[in-house]
Amino acid sequence: MIYNGEGGNMTIDNSPVITLRDLRKKFADSYVLNGIDLDVHPGQIIGYIGPNGAGKSTTVKIMLGLVEGYTGEVRIFGASPSDGGVEYKKRIGYVPEVAEMYDTLTAREYLTFIGELYGLSFMEAESKAKRLMEMFGLRGVFNVRIATFSKGMKQKVLIISSLLHNPDILFLDEPLSGLDANSVMVVKEILALLAAQGKTVFYSSHIMDVVEKISDRIILLDGGRIVADGSFEQLKGQSQEGSLEQIFNQLTGFNEHREIAEQFVAIVQEV
Amino acid sequence: MNESSLLRVLDRFKGGFGKIGVDYPVMRRILQVKLTMDGRRVPTIIGKSRKKDGEDGGTEKNQFFGSLWLYLIFGAFSSMFVALGDNFIFQMSLVFGIFMFMIMTSLISDFSSVLLDIRDRNILSTKPVNRRTIAMAKMLHICFYMFFLTGAIAIVPLGVGLVRHGVGFFLLFAVELVLMDLLIVVITALIYLGVLKFFDGEKLKDFINYVQIGLTIAIALGYQLLIRLFDFVDMQQAAFQPKWWQFALPPLWFGAPFETMLHRDGNPLFLLLSLLALAVPVLAFLLYLKLMPSLEKNLQKLSDPGSRKKESAGKGLKAISRLLCSSPQEQVFFRFAWTMMGNEREFKLKVYPSIGFSLIFPFIFLFTNGTEGGISGLPGSKLYLFIYFCALLVPSVLLMLKYSGSYKAAWIYRVLPIGDRVPVYRGTLIAAVVRLILPLYAAEAVIFAILFGAGVVPDLIVAGLAILVYTVICFAYLSKALPFSERFETAQQSEGLRMIPLMLLLSAFALVHYVATMISFGTYVYAALLLAANWILWQKAFTAKLP
């Protein structure tokens, strides 16, 4: 009922929107990315998961042109971030992990500003932002400074700012953090509808239950390499585990959670 | 004078920006947003008289312009050096020295956020905006402030120069100001680059913090010094004696062209200095363009967690807390307050300047009042009682203890099982005394002992005891609030009024001490009384209910 992942894909041109070939990135002396190969097609919701430090955000930052000095090939709509061109960014929406915003601005000021940077006119951006805020139940704080917002409200503003220009690719890093259960349902539904229209959603999260439910395709990164790539059903078939969480644990070679928990509680009980 | 007029001026150069690859409408929009945000920020220089910031008032004004009058005053003061005579190398080097100091410290303390905004990276660089546009917006943003800052400080001296020394002087002065600004921006950026390259973001924030503190102290002292300087310096008599190290002083570079060009002084030394004035800013700017990408890259460090010192077990601190505090809870809050005072930048910014003042206050009184005999006349006099004035900082430090930048974390007080607040207050107060008040007093007392001779040491100790009593009374009198639990912005002017009785009380302590010195053994009786008062008050004052 929540989501029908296969719908709508057939009518869309299926050449990849993102292509990564042997992508490597070195920080200091160690490789964060160790040869990533990836083709992403329109209309997919990709769950991009991995332990902390696996290289998830680095991949996204490279695609956005925030991190340079990589080797290998990166193509987004055929353009490469290292060319210095910025046109391709018009078709990308981005929700960063940390809610960094110019929070002394009001929601109206911030959203129209971002909309204009994406090439909308002030009027378009403002009217769109206002109506989207209303949809999230934030009509009343449109003219209030973001600094006073709660975490969930800030997150909603961030989500709106990433969608104002109707992008074709969405990079979302923990987009649901701070949202209440009802808003989570709305956002999940939004993502499903966008994907059905041929948008690509690149979804990073540590919450496996959500990733399991919304993704058509799950990519598991570990130590800068892709260790699993496929639909949830496929991953389940490969590893004979019941949930994505268990698959994640198995594939990242983590099986001492029980021991760690026991030791932890033992320390807690010392007092 | 407002933001939109700047943008309108820029609109005229629209075509020019387009030619160098800048997306003008986008850059204009970025600049507009940045200036709006600046309007909601308070510069250090007027930090003390801040008004309450309404949620989203219509009367939004860039506070920066409100602070310009201070620079205007400093400029007016220094214009006297311009008018003084025509020993240009001295006068103008001095003027440029003052300007460079003022503008550079202000740039570091208030506009570092412009140079170092890491949000720009995530917000702007992910949008379809080219790099040149962002860089240009940043550059213009800084130039905008430099223009008004330089304008405010230089307008009076420029006018005086025009009237006193003619058009040639005026033009040379104006051109050199531009070069000076260029040099200042570049030097500032290079300092940041250097700090970031070799240290981490935390060190840079500390550095900026100390510059802010320094600026606040320097401005307050500047008034005193500038006026008095005229007594010391006889400009017309001074002759310039070249020394090799003078080449390292940029103000001299800027002073030299006045000799070379206006006095037609062929002195090769001045010629060389003049060349430096022109060449160094230009070369520095070229270097800046080359290093800018490196700075941008290193900016990332600002958001990194930062490698703090290794775990120092704080054994010494634990020992001190055990020695001074009775209950374990009091020890905890002693250590907590101790660490907070050392780590919280906003607290330091608010408190350290007043520590600086109170170090200097006694000397200002000492040297304005009755120093007929000079320093040699001090021993034997009772003027050492001026040391009481250094306790003027006590109320303001105590007042600041309840504020914090991370005031929201004060929920811990309500969640933790703290039944009795007395240990919280006492632990914090003891930490403030040991960390801030006593070291300051000790330093001051040592200087006084040197000035007045060893004979005054007992009296200095007595004064110290009096200040301890005074501290605890101040604490009981001032409104009690949990330490580090309120935001700085709520600091109210009205608290200033409450200080007046405390200042009178301090004078009373000094007066009693004075009377005690007239009576034989009076000082010892006074000391005994103070010891008893300390004994009682440090136990009782925390529970007593005072108005």
C-alpha cells in the first residue's frame, strides 16, 4: 500500500543518469573509496548504506563537486563534476546530513534564495515554497527565523529546499531525522511518487527498516567498496538472512553485537 | 547608507562582472542575503550596549553602521597627528599604525565569519553557481565593510589633510589607504591559512577569540593613551634614524611616500620604503589569489572535531577541589565551572576584557591622582589602597557566571538529582575566585609590592582578605541563577544599576582599611575581623535570603 516500486519505469528512457567507474579517493594516506562501479537509472530509489566511515557521504560529495582529487570516472547526466561546469547541478536536489542552513534568515527568505540559486524567479520560488510549507503544516512559521525551529521543522525546510526546482536526482542523507511518524509517512510517499515519475532518489541512512521498505535497490558499501548490490529480495536470497539489518551485519562482518551489549550492561551495573 | 544602495552601485558594473565570468544576478542575490544576515548580527565593538533582538522586527538595521561612530572618533583623534606639522614620516607612520591596528583587529573579530563561513560550501557549492561567482561575492562582501570601516576612520584625517597640506597630500593619502586595505585583507587571510594549515579549526577559533578580547581592551585603553600621547611626543623635534628592523613595519612604508613625493626627499631609504608600500600589497594580493583555493580547502578543518589535548587526568584540579570544597557535589561543580570558564569562548570574550581593565584601573588612578613625587614618592604613602579598585571586576565576573553560549544544556540541573543548590553555587564561586579573581589580585599585589616596597605586604594581604569578603557579599546580593544557564543576549542593562551599591561597598572597604592604618594595631584588628567574616560568610551567605 505504501509503495509500488515497479510502476512507471517502463515509459522512461532508461540510460543511466549516474555512472561511476573505478572511483577512488584518498584522504591523507588511506583510501576512503576503493574502486566504486555503479550505474543508476531513472526511477530508482537507491538505498545507499554502510557502516560509519564506509565512504557514503564522500561518494555523494564527489558527485556534487564538493570533494575533489578523486580518480576514476564520474558522470551525472553525462557531465563530470571535475569539468568545472555547474549546469548539471540544476537537476540535483540535496539534503545534507547536518542541517546546515543560513538560520538567521526566515524560512521564506531562505527558501526563495535557494530557489533563485537554482534558477527559479523570486515569484515562482516564493509561491512554491509557501505552498510546500503549508503542505508540511508550517504555514504559520513561514516568516519566522529558522534558528527558532525545532529539529523536525528544520528538516522539513531542508527537504523543501531540495525539491523547489523539481530536480531529477535527489541526494538524501538521513532525510527523516527528527520527523514525527506522520511526516515520515508523508515523505516516504513523496519519494515513492517522485520515483514513479522517473526521478532518481539516492537515499543514505542508518535506519535499515526504512531503507528495506522504500528502496528498489540497495547498495551496501564497506571499506570503500561495494559489497552488495541488488533488490532486497536478491540480497535476502544471497545471504539467507531475514532482515536488512541482519544482512548488513553479516556482510560487514559484524557479529559480536551480543558480546558488546553484554559487556556494556555489565559496566553499567557496576555502581 | 544601506545595503540596497551598495547593490545599486554594483548594478552599474553589471556588464564588467559578466565579462570576467561572474553570474551577476546570482552574485547580487548572494550578496543581498549575506548582508541581510549581517544585519542580524552584533559586532564586538558595540557588544556591550546591545539591544534586545526582537524575533523578526521590521526595524532591522545593520548594527555594523551603528558601530561606525566609534571608528569616526578614533579617526578624529588621529587627525591631530595629520595636522600637527610636516614631519610626515613620523606623523603618517603613526596614523597608518593606528589605522592598520583598528581595521585589522575589527576585520578579524567581526568579519572572520565572512572569510570562514563553512556553510557556504554545503549551501552554495551544491547549487548551480560557479566558483568565480561565489568567490567574487565573498570578496565584495568583505570590501563592502572595509570601505565603510576605512571611510569612517579616515574621513576626518583626509579632510584635515586636504585643508592643512593640500590636494597632493589628500590624493596620496587616499591611494595609500586602498593599498593598506588590500594588505590587511591579504595578511588576515594568510594568517588564517597559516593557522589552519598547521593547527586545527579549534586553534583558529581560539585565536580569533583572543583578538576579539584584545580589541575590546585596546579600544578602552586607546582613549586614555591617545590623549596622553601628546604629552610625551614632540613631533617636530624628532629626527628619523633609520634602523634595519624598520623595514619590517608596514606603517613606515606608508609614511615614507609622503616624504618622497611631497617633500621631494631623495633619501634612498624613503624611496625604498615607498616602493615597499606599493609593491608588497600588490604582490601579496597575487599570492592571495594563488593561495585562496588552499584556504577554501583547509576551511573544511573548521568543521572537523579538532584534536584536543590528550586526556590530562586533571589530577591537580582534583586535588585543589578536594582541598577547597567540602562536599563531593561541591567539588564536582568546582571542576565543572573551572573547565567551563576555560573553554567557553563567549564567556572569555565577555569576561577577559574586564579582567584586563581591572588590572589597569588601579594604575590609572595611581598615576592621575597625586603622583607629584613620581614613582619614587610611592613608598611610604597610602596610595597602595588603590589596589581595591581591581576588585571592580568581581561583580561583573559573578554576573557573567550565569550565562553561556550553550545555555540550553542547563536542562541537566533539572534532570539530575540535585536537592540542594548551595553546593552548586559555592563550588562555582570558589572556582571563579581561584581561577580568575585570586590570580589577578596576586599579580596586581606583586606589582604594588615592588612599587611600594615590602612594607606594604601585610596590608596587601589584608586587602586580599577584604576582597574575598566582598566577593561573597556580591554573590549574595546579585540575583542568583544557576551557572551557565542563561543566554548572553538576555544580559540586561538594568544589572548595571545594581552594581552601583557594590562599588560603594568596595570604597567602604578601602576606607575602613585606611582608617585602620591610622590606629596602632588597627590593621591587625581589621585582618582578624575579615578572617572571621570570611569564615562565617562563606558558610552562611549561600543560604541566606537577601533582597
